[in-house]
Amino acid sequence: MGGDYITWFKDENSESRALLYKLETAGIVKLFSEKKEGGFYNHKWELTKKGKDIVDKDKLLQELWKKGDIVKFYDLISKKI
């Protein structure tokens, strides 16, 4: 699952964004920022080692993370941690 990440939000205060921050607090994902040319930043969410260990053992979690279905991903992973 290395390199899989979510970079989009439909609006600034979206439910998905709030859930990603909860997952970050739980140590499952981490927000990384990378400076690009022109002073712009690329932000991406990546699974941490703890997150990868959980997701790599569950096909459904892998699919939900890859699709970017954070609401379902959060509901399922929160039952496992």
C-alpha cells in the first residue's frame, strides 16, 4: 500500500477531512506536505506503519483506501483498532 494517498476534499470542512484528522490522531495516517516549484505545496495523506500493518491484512480496507472512501474506511478501521 505504500504510496497510496488521498489529496482531495470537496469542501474545506468536509466529513472526510475530519475523519482523516481523527485517523491521524490514532496514528493510522499522516499528512505530508512537499514544496513544489513556484512556492506551491503538495499535500497528501499516507498510511503510517501502523496503518499499513492493519490495511495490508484486509482486502476491503485496501479497496476503500484506494477508492478514497474515507467514511467507510474510517468506520471499518475504527472497529479494528
